[in-house]
Amino acid sequence: MRITTVGLDADDTLWHNETIFRLTQDRFRALMADVAAPEALDERLAAVEKRNLRLYGYGVKGFTLSLIETAMELTGGEPPGRMIADILAAGREMLAHPVETLPGVDHALADLSQTYRLVLITKGDLLHQEQKLAASGLGELFAAVEIVSEKDATTYERVFARHGAGADRAAMCGNSLRSDVIPALDAGAWAAHIPYPLTWAHEMAETPVGRERFAELASIGELPAWVRGLG
């Protein structure tokens, strides 16, 4: 059965993202050095982020609000105004950070787009994700863009039915086992995991074992050949 549609994640699959978050978190540690030890600060921030996901969703804006909330909790609800200003400045810098595509992305997508319908499937803030896609120069290669609040099996079933011949004739590629691979497999699609050097704790998951439609690729440059060999 021939593959008709290839879904691709955006952040840390097509361009750098987690690196920017880690640099900002380092900056937050320095800002809060007199308030909390780095380990305690990271633990509190992780808990706040997890708690806020259902309210703020994914992306820089939600992360910035979680930084502010963490600072408030650790200062007894009275953080200095300068501290809040610095956190907001860091958030703005993240939003304005240049988009840097990963090696081989341009060639791989150009190759795939000649045969398959490419669909960008990403989580995060709508405006920011649209801005990053425009800045990447990759927009014209995609037949469709889906910016979703969560990635689960139902999401992939809906997206691949809307933009292709169903999940069983689609392949998904991304850096997150939790969001890009496992739910796509559960929907009946093929799924390729392309690891990024850094992974957010919330996106951690065990590698699926014994799933015939799963593949681990070293880089996105291997994706076109893998997709052509499916079915």
C-alpha cells in the first residue's frame, strides 16, 4: 500500500528549539541564584510547567508565564519588579530568535515533496509557529499546516484523513517519541524517530518495541529513502 502523506514535526525536527529554551533556563537560574539552588529551581519550574500545560499549552508564551509563576512562588509572592522585567525580556528574545534549520532539512523536504503530500503537524503558539515556518523558508514545500494543542492518536487520525488517504497510508517524522511517534503508531501510521541532542522532560517516553511500523533514523537525510521503502 503506497504512502501518500508524510507528516513532519517542526521544533527540533526542522529547526532548533529546545536549545533556546535551555539557554533561557540557564539565564533564569542566574537570575534566581540568591533565591533557590539550581536543582530546586529546576524541579519547581518543571512542576509549574506541567501544571500549566492544560491552561497555557505549549510554546514560549506559556514557558514565560511559568517562569514568572515560579519566581513568585519562590519569593513568597513578592518578586522584585526588576526580576519580572528580566523574565519578560528573556521571553521576548526567545520569540524574536532567528530560525536555524537543521542540517539536511531543505534537501530532504524538497525531495519528499516531489512525490508525497507534506503536512506540518506541530504544537505550540499559533502565531509564533506560523512566524517560524515563514522565516524558515520551507513553507512552500508543505501542502498543509496543522498547529494543534496536543498530539494524540485522534489528532493523527483526523489530520491524515483530512490531508491524505488515512493514517495507514501516512508516515510521521519527529524528534519526540511521546508526541510524534507513539500516538502516530497508535493511529495506524508509520513513524520515524529522529533524535535531537536535547529533549524536554515532558516529551520523554520509552522507545516502542516490536512495532513493525516504527523506525529510528540517524538524521532527516535518511527520511526520503525510508519513506520510499514503505509498503
